[in-house]
Amino acid sequence: MTDSFRLVVLDRDGVINEDSDAFIKSPDEWVAIPGSLEAIARLCDAGYTVTVATNQSGIARGYFDEQVLDAIHDKMLTGARMAGGEIDFVAVCPHGPDDDCDCRKPRPGLLKQIADRYRASLDDVPVVGDSLRDLQAGASVGAKPMLVLTGKGEKTAQALPDDLKSTPVYADLASATDVLIGAGS
């Protein structure tokens, strides 16, 4: 990869789309957070390669299958394109919390998949999430965790452990994007 290659990793639920404690189980339940798809377009315009790393234990729990997940992601990808952006890659952990896999955040497997795909270091790569596990996964690979207050973000911000207290906090993906674009120009 060239020195100009810039990567960003986004969590899905709570960062790009509204989250639900009952899981997003169909394309109809996938609703973009206002401004998130436009933020993805702005990241792309600024030269970022946008990727997503998402835990989707609803598959392991039997709430939906991989075909439904593909349809949900098609809706997300189409929405990003319609806004003028592109999500280049979606890394998914389909496992449940008790499956002891390496890919379920806070473990680093999804982020390592992204690094391997692009043959890129994750040092200082922005990892934008709304949950502690997103931030922990980013920190575990030397990335730059960023917390948004959408989704579970407000609850997460109130309980940050000492090692993540310096994590920058933003109202939403659009606000985090403003800073990334400003920092990257």
C-alpha cells in the first residue's frame, strides 16, 4: 500500500445505523442514523477506504441467517452509494458470546481480517464505535479508538475504564468525520 492509503474502521450497529437490544433482524429494521451515510461519503471524498467490523451474534442465536444478513448489508451498502460513498469491506463475526472465537470484538480478529485484506498496519487507524468492545478491539491492535454517543455510546462514555479514558468522544459519526477530515487534510 502507498503512504497515501488511509483506512477507517466503523462499527455498524449504533454507529452507522440505529441499534436495537432486540437485534437488527431484517432489512426493514436497518435504519441509518441521520448523517451517517453522508459522513461515509465525506470520508471517501477525503481519501479514506471505509470498512466495517461488526459482531452479528444474531446468526449464532438463530434470530436471522446469513442470507438475511447479506440483505441487511446490501441495504447499508446501497444507502452509502446513494449518498455518494462506498463501504469497501464488511468483516463480520457471526459467533455468539460463548463461542470463544477470535473474531468477536473485543478480540482483534475482525480488525486483523481488515489489516490482512489491505496488507496494512492498523497503527493509528481510526476505529469508530459506540461500545466498549469496539474501543478495546481497536486499542488491542494499536489503532486509534474513537467513541460516538449514538447507539450505546452514552452508556459507554459513562463507564470507560482508565486505559480508555483518553478516547476522543463525538456526538455521532458525522462529528467524528469532521475531525478526521480536518486532521487528514
